[in-house]
Amino acid sequence: MKRNTLTTAVLAGLTGLAGMASVSHAVNLNPDGLGQVLIYPYYTARGGNDTLFSVVNTTAKAKAVKVRFIEALNSREVLDFNLYLSPYDVWVAAITETDAGGGQLLIPDTSCTVPYFQGGVPGNIGVQPFLNFQYTGARSDGGPQGIERTASGYLEMIEMGTLVGNAAAGATHVGGVPASCALVNSYWASGGPWRANPNFELEPVEGGLFGGASILNVAEGTMFSYNATAIDSFWEFGSIGSHTDPGSLVPDLNSGDTTSNVFLTGVAMVDTQTWPAGVFALNATLTFDELFNEYIVDPDLAARSEWVVTFPTKRFHTDDAPGGAFVPPGAPIPPFTRTWSQPACEDMELRVWDREEREPEGEIIISPPPPQVGFFLCREANVIRFSRDSIVPDQTEILKEIRRDGGFTHLSYTNFELPAGFDSGWVKFDLTTIPTGGSRLSVPANTTGVRYAGLPTVGFWVQRYTNGTLLDDAGTSVLSNYASAFEHRGSRRIVSD
């Protein structure tokens, strides 16, 4: 499998140009939800949860897309493959738990993948368990080694190009089924045309993808949904992108254009910067200095609240373990401040209010305790459980994220114990807290030292209510749980050295 290295680009020189490039021709967060890259902040197959997701091709052209599933602790890949979408296609799949406690992909959709898990038979369900090759053996990062590590994480989809010719014809549906996924797969077989030239019968990336996911728990009668974060103009304008074989770990989130466009709220302007590597441009579009959302744990409603806070580019800055992103040992790349081996726990300052603008007296209690003193998030995809007491269960009530023991305590979910009387309200996380010797500022774009303050973040708040007294017309108690999800809000701040 192939990797590219961020460190080499950074050490080669932090240079670039700031200017007013065309807004449509630089990496940007698309508020309309369409893009060339989709980031789904969280999946879970724990505790009876299944994650259902989809991607939609809104264009009249067939597309090549890299699909990647990533575990939650250190962002090691657990499954990669290529997806070839028909014009106007919708591809759907589900992540469920295996008998061994890991995650697996169930594919009822006939759209072409390489390899072709589904087989092209309507009604057939393709099955592919997630894999632990990237965090065990020679690639072990020293974290948990069990297959259960694959049971939660996040996923990304990266468009690689637009299909033309016979490749497009093979991927295009005829009567509801692709004309020839066998032909598409043969292009990657030994001696196939894509082995010799991956850009054969491909044209430039055009975008137009959107997607979303739902987390369903049948036994508990709950389901909530969220939209994927859409990144547009990820690739340099007019480029094919990077069409690679299904076993390749590229393209990844460091593979795109090095220029970013960020709309700065409150000042009605677009800030354009050029960076030393693609991941920094993507960081700029996702960086918040402050993160906001609500919580409710009202006992009268049997209400529960959990937050997902995912850092989708963290691995490029912190993974100094074997098989990682070639980060120098103990030398994190800003804006992250600690590497996986230190461990990679990021400081957070916070403020809490109830719904009547009151703030608590004293400190918020966080458990299980992180390696350092204070509030930290130590994972790539973090789950924060809001609680009214100090009880720390083996798993969270909604997402079923687990508590870990021993040397991996810091990789558990985070328990956020609210003060008495704070049953509902909102929280503000300050993502610019700078620990001793670290920097929570992005790598400089140019000699003027323009930087973004904070951390690149995606995620949402999920809430659940339970009504245990609901009766039907016959007087029988019926299942009455309700759930919903809301994306995080945030603010942006740039500074100049």
C-alpha cells in the first residue's frame, strides 16, 4: 500500500502565496452540502447500533470515488476500496457488528465497486468485515489490538475522476443494474488498462456529491441522522485528481489543492491562502477557534446527550507510530500539540451555561481521567457523554462507545459530569488553548504569518428521550424513544504574526 508524507512537505519550507484566487478554484467548505470530498464524522456498530449511509451523484456523468473507513482512536484505515457511480446514482450500505465484535460492511446496492462485494444480483447482500492490518503486526501503533477497535470510527469519500468511454458505459445502470461491473473490475486486473495508466478513460473531477448517515438501534427503537461534511474544489481546477488502485491508501485528505478559501463570518469576506501541503488547506476550511452546542440530561424526560467531536486530519499531524503518517517521534505538527506516543491528548478550555444564562461554580469533573490534568480529548473521533452524576458506565447510552481500562483509559469516551441543577443548556469549547511548548495555530501560509487559530473539527450533538408510560388503545405499553442530531456550530479567527 502507498502513502504520501506530510512531513517532507513541511520540512522542505513553509512558503506560499496569499492572494485572491478565484473563489470556486480553491478548497472550501460548501454550505450547500455538495462537494468532491465527503467526511462522515462518525459510525458505530456497538451495542446494537447499525450505521446506514448513502452517497448521491447529482451529475449526469459517472464517477470514480475512493471510499475509506477509519477507526476512531488513531485514524488507522480498516477498509478501502473504489466505488464507480452511475450518473444520478445513489449508493447505500450499512455498518453492523460481527460475531467477533468488530465492524463489517453490508452492501445491498448493485453499483460497481472494486472489488465487487455485492456481485450485481438484485436482492443480494455483499458482506465485507473490517480489517485490523493497519494497527497490528508490523504496523502496530501500540494501541488496542482487538478487532473491536473497528466497531466505531468515521469515513471519507474522495472523488478521483469522471469516467468516459467503456469504463463509464460499464458503470452506468441499465434497467436498474450496472451494464458491466465485470468490465470495470477487469480494468484493475493484471494487464488491465488502469494498471498501465490509471487515468485511462478518465476526465477531470467535477464534484456534485452529497451524502448522509443514520444510526439505528432496532431494539431501542431509535434512529437519528446527520449530513456528511462536503468539501468542494478539493482538487486543483481541471485536474483528474488521483485515480489509484483499490488497495492504495491515497488519495487521502492530504492529496488535494494547496490553496484554501474560507468565508469569515462577521466580516463578510473570503480569506484566500496558499499552504505548503494539501492537508493544511483542508484544515483551514474546517478550523474553529470555538465550538458550540447544546445538551439536555433532564431526568423528567429520561433525556441523554452525547457529542461527537472528530478531528479528521489529526493523523497527519500526530501519528508517529509504525505504519503511521511519518510524523517525527514526539514532534507534532501544528495545530496539534502532542503525538500519538505522548499520547495525543489535546487541551480544551470550556464554559457551561444552563438555559437561564447561569454558569456553575467550581470545576467540571471529567472521567475517566486523562494522562494530564484538565480537560482533554485524546482520540481522533471522540464521544463526550453528558452526565448528572459520577457514574461511568461500561458504554455510553446512545452511541455505545466503550470505557477502556489499563494503559488505554485515555482512549475511552469522555464523561462530562454536569453540576447539580444544570440539566439543560449549552457548552462552549475553546480550541485555542495552548499547552506549554505547543502551538494551536496553523502552519504559516507565507512570510506575513497569517494563521488560523484552533483545530479542524467536524461532529454533532445527539439527544435521546424516553417515554416509559406511553400506552396504546388496548392499554399496552409501547416503545417510545425519540432521538435527533444537530451539527456543531463554531467561530473562526485568524491571526497575523
